[in-house]
Amino acid sequence: MANLTTKIKLYANREINVRTDFILQDNSDGKGVFIAEWNLDIPKPTMAQLDAFEAQANIVESNQAQVQKRIKEYGSIAEQIEFITENGLDAWQSKVQAIKNKYPKENN
């Protein structure tokens, strides 16, 4: 199940500040997380409206996980520069493509 924050970002369809634009809360009553405060200039969504973004949000979160795996495998900037210096840019581009193939992203 996709994170409520991801669904809200998709609903807003723009960059949002998760620290100031809304506040999520869970009262530990078994009903789950809900929007406790809404500070955006668009109407506060219903849970049904947010649930409509479930499939798209799952793809976004899966892609974010793949990107994090890629970043880890690319190594630090210093390691990347060292690789390019020792092996050349073509070798680096081949390595990057292999990493992208290893951790593919889904299309939205």
C-alpha cells in the first residue's frame, strides 16, 4: 500500500513541503493515518480521492527505491570521478547503463 504522503503529492500535482503544507496523524485507533491539518490552497482531498492514486503512487515509490539502489551502486562522486579517470567516459556510461538495467524503473 502506497504512503499517504506520496498520494498527497500526486493529488497536489506540484512540489509541496511535507513539513508545512499538511500534517498527518495516526491516533492509534486502528483507523490509520489521516490528514490532521491542510494548509494548501487547493481543496483538502477525501480519502477516496487519495485512494484513486494508489496504483500511480505504488509506481512512484517503487521507482524511488530503484533510484536509491542505483545511487548506492554508482558510488560517491569521488569514486565516480576516479572510475572515469582510470577507465574513460565510455566505460562509465556503459557501467551506468548496466546499473540502470539492473534496477529498472516502471513507467507511470
